[in-house]
Amino acid sequence: MNAYTTDDAIACLRKAGVPVTQQRIEIARVLFSAPVHMSADQIWATVKATAPDVSRATVYNTLRLFTEKHLVRELFVDPQRIVYDSTTTPHFHLYNMDTGEVRDLAADEIEVIGAPRLPAGVELEEVDVIVRVRNRSA
Amino acid sequence: MNAYTTDDAIACLRKAGVPVTQQRIEIARVLFSAPVHMSADQIWATVKATAPDVSRATVYNTLRLFTEKHLVRELFVDPQRIVYDSTTTPHFHLYNMDTGEVRDLAADEIEVIGAPRLPAGVELEEVDVIVRVRNRSA
DNA sequence: GTACTTGCAAATTGTTTGCAGACAC
DNA sequence: GTGTCTGCAAACAATTTGCAAGTAC
């Protein structure tokens, strides 16, 4: 899912069934050049560095679209902001409550065992694990 | 931590080091009469049923205070609203994305194994597990 | 009596929406 | 050409804050 070049970004969008536009390419390049965890406003700021006239609304709308198409995953680590994770394979997170930083956990660091008894008529969507940490000694 | 009566609520607040007021008693009774998962506005609506002139701001401020004193736990299941959990012992959650309902998971349903390698200078605060489900067949 | 709380309404913040013009195909 | 996308600014909803009046002890 890495897309360093514009062509990679275009391929990635096409594969996901997302109509290609200039703005979406810019946003895809920010997200998929490397695994990142960014808030919508951070993404907007980064995109503006290379494409100054992308509007905030477009970034928000595009992120919603990308989420629906499973190109990114929304993380609710903090009620103040949604963090977008460009890695969509199942994995867990470490969240520093003081710095706001989000880090992926390696698969061997933590493991979830067992499956909950689901009520009838519902199906599992995903399992979210967030390990919250603080800087030592406040 | 159950507090069905006013006296129980007062004792609970005193024990937590929270100065007792009429409004806090009402809010405590809503939260601690039984294990609940409620949003701030749901709590406000419930409190108003028996104490009509408690303001929304007081409910929000009190919930923040209760959180600091570890009388309740904040759950970030959905970016739109904070859900308050009146059970503060460690446990995990099942969240129905369609209905918004939150349910506690029993300790034998799911288990987390292993501990992440923490960066130097940080300490573990808590581990949050949220199992997200959807109603079958959209 | 004093300090802390409350209620109200206004402010704040992250996110969404409506609409006219612009772009992809 | 046609339908979708974008930008702008206004709308929104959940939460917070400032300040004068009320309450617990």
C-alpha cells in the first residue's frame, strides 16, 4: 500500500475504487509514503506545504472517503481529534497521553486471546487495543 | 462502589475526597446505583428527571471531576461523545457501532497477553480493549 | 464568614454541509 | 458534455469557560 510516487498514488486510488483527483493524490502521498498516525489537521498542514490551495473541507471529506474505502483507519484515542492510521492491517497501538503520539505495537508485544460471546444478529467488525501511557513522574 | 441511597452517595463522594453538594449527590446516584455506560447528555437528562434544575455545565464539570478522582472512567468509543463507565476496575468493552450501546466484557471472554516494551521515561496508564460489532447484514 | 460551586450564556474546537464554480473522463 | 469534486464560509454539536449569585461547612 506504499505509494511514494504520484503514479503509485493514482494506482492505489484506482484500486480502491476512488475517482482520482489532484487533491486526493496529494493526500494519498502524505498518508501512504510511510506508515503514519496523523490528525486531520496535521494532514491538512502537511498537504498544504506542497499544495497550498487544498481546503480543509476537502481534506476532511477525503479522509472520510478513504475510511469508507478502507484505505485508512480511524483511531479514537482522544475525544479531541480523530487520528488516521495509514496501516490497515490488524495491529494495536500505544498512545502517549502527554505528547499525543501514537505508535504501532509489534505483533509479538501484545496478544488478544479469546473471542467475546456475541449477541445474536451482530457481527464482529474489529478489535481495538490501545495501551495508554504517560510520561513518568508528573 | 454501589450507592443506592443518598447516604451511600455521600459516603462515596467523601471517600473520594470530593466535596459534597446536592448536584454531585444526584449525579452519583445516577452513576453508581448500577453499572452503567452513559454519555454526558444522557446523564444530564436522567439527573433532570429527579432534579430539574441541574445545569448541563455542572454535569460536564462534575463528570470531569469524577474522572480525575477515578470514580468513573471515560471511554472513547466514538468521536462524537464521551461515554462514562461507572465501573472502574479493569475490564474490556463491546461496542455496537449501529446502536451506540456499550457492554462490559466478562473477564473470561477475552484476555490480553504480554506487555509492550515501553519507551524509557513513560509508565503504563491503562490498556483499553474495544471490540466493535455491527448489526448483521447492513 | 470564606471558599468552593452552580447556573447561565457565550466561547471554543473539531468536523460537516450547502452551494456556485471547476475538473476528470 | 456531464456528473462529481472543490473551496469557501456558514452551520453544527459536544464540551469548556467567565462571572455573579448561591451553598456547604
